[in-house]
Amino acid sequence: MDQTFLGSDHKVPQANIEAIRQMRELGCLFVPASGRAYGSVMDSIATVPPPNSWRAPTSSVTTAAVSTA
């Protein structure tokens, strides 16, 4: 996520939030994958509207929030 998805301020740029909205309209689920700690990633993506999923660095844990709306 760092230096690719996040801006230099370690926040999600508005352009990336808009891209996520467009992806969701196409049926995609936003899943950040990072070696960073869970809390750190969740703090960084706090401005991204749910549902979001998380993929652990070891790929051993995946959680998902799926909207049925």
C-alpha cells in the first residue's frame, strides 16, 4: 500500500477512493494486502467506505464484509 496506493501523507487519495467506487459498481471487492499490522492498515483506509476485506501477510487469514444491498 505504501508509496503505491497511499499518498505521501499516508492517506488514501480521493482519486483512489473514486477508483474503488467505480470498481464496486462493476462488482469488485476492495481487498488491501499488506505486510503492515492490521490496525495500521485499517487506520490508513478509514476513509474508504465499507465493505472492505483484509488479507493477512501470510495469506492465512482473510475476512470479508459483503453487502447484500
